[in-house]
Amino acid sequence: MAKVRLGIIGSGSLGGIIGRTVAGDLYQDYELAGVLSGDYENAYKLANEIKTKAYKTLEEMLEDRPDYIIEAASPSAIKEMALEILAKGINLIVLSVGAFADDDFYKKVEELARENQARVHLASGAVGGFDVLNSAILMEDARVEILTEKAPKSLNGAPFLKGRTLSEVDVEEVFTGTAREAIKVFPKNINVAVATALSSVGVDKTKVVIRSVPGMKSNRHSIRLEGDTVSVLVDIESKPSPENPKSSTLAAWSVISLLKRMASPITF
């Protein structure tokens, strides 16, 4: 059986984990077509390490016709590239799920995927429990909330803060609002909220609370669903990426988990 060919967009910490694992542990089912990044030198360095090619443009990658393209870059990158990828009938795996809080973008992606018989997989990223959330809201109306707690350095620089630096002493509730509102002002910090929302009650009905906790060594996400007959609580705590404190290495491993399920004849 022919191996499934994968292209990777993003050569940072998450793209690196995905590339190295595909080249190593998943070599029996997958092969790398190449790596694309806004930083070509970084893409070339990673590509050289995992023995694949580095692309300079998306057009070069599309000419190679990978079966799947994995996005591990940013919401802006996937919004810029997704439609062109799907127009070629190439499947997508997306880590920057926050881009899908944009209704127009969501609809265009859905239409193009149907039109070109492509699939778009939204990776679970740094959280999970989406199967039970989805099952619960199919059964009954429910309220969904996600509380995200991170160290100040993981939140500093977000547009919402307008240049303000968070306290390194006091715990601070930085933001309360909907998932749609949250991703607009924390575009690099809160993909998890949009993923939670899309798997449950939607981006306008999912409440998001973001808390800055000085001295915190990990990122903590608490997802709560409350219905008349079912309650769900999912608590996940994981250390941020050493290279990028705004993201968790668990997000990259969610893509590896997805790839393993896709290759298995028996899957969850």
C-alpha cells in the first residue's frame, strides 16, 4: 500500500515535533513531501534534519500534490492558504482552529471541501473531551465554559492587553467573554476555546475566562458543560513549549494521535 504523503506548514516547535515523529515513528504509513514556513532558513534547517525538502512558496508545495497538508503555523497562515489548498482537492489538518471562529471563512472552507471532495480535520490541540461534549449537546441544551490559566509571559503581547504587561505577583482575571470575542484579542493563545466551542454549543455561546497566574509552570484548561441530565468536567494541564510559551507541545502530539488513528483499521 502506498504511503500517505504529508506536507507541513510551520517549522517552529510544533511543526518540528510533527515532522520528526512522522519521519521516525510513523514512517510505515506516512512520508513527508516537504516543509513550508515564512522563515525559509528555518524550514530548510528542519527539512534537512528530517530528510525532506523545504518549499519557498505554497505553489511549490501544491505542485508536489501531498495527500494532506498539516498546518502548524498560525490562524492568519491557515486563513491565507486554506482555500487555495482545498481548491486543489488536498486534505487539511489544522492546529490553528481559532481561524474557524470567522463564520465567512468557515463557510468558504466547508463549501470548497465539499466541492473538491477534500477533508478538513480540526486537531484537538492542547485540550480534549470533544466526543463527550458533542454527544451531550446532541442530547440536550447545555451551558459550556472554558477557564484557561497561564503564566503572565504566555499571555503578554496579546492585542487585548494593548501593550500592558501583566503582573508577576498578583493573579489576574484578564478576560471574560465568548469564544468568538476571545480569539480576536488573544489570537495566539486561545485556539483551545474555539475548538471547545466548535465541538459543542458554538463560538457565541461558549463562555471563556482567561486568568493570569504568576509562577505557573504549565497551562491549565478547565472545560465545564452543564445540562439538565449530564455534567462534564475536563481538566487538562500541560507545560508550554520551551520555544514558544504561548503554545503547548501537547498540541503537536494531538496531530500525531490523529495521524495514528487515520492509519489504523480500528479507531476511536
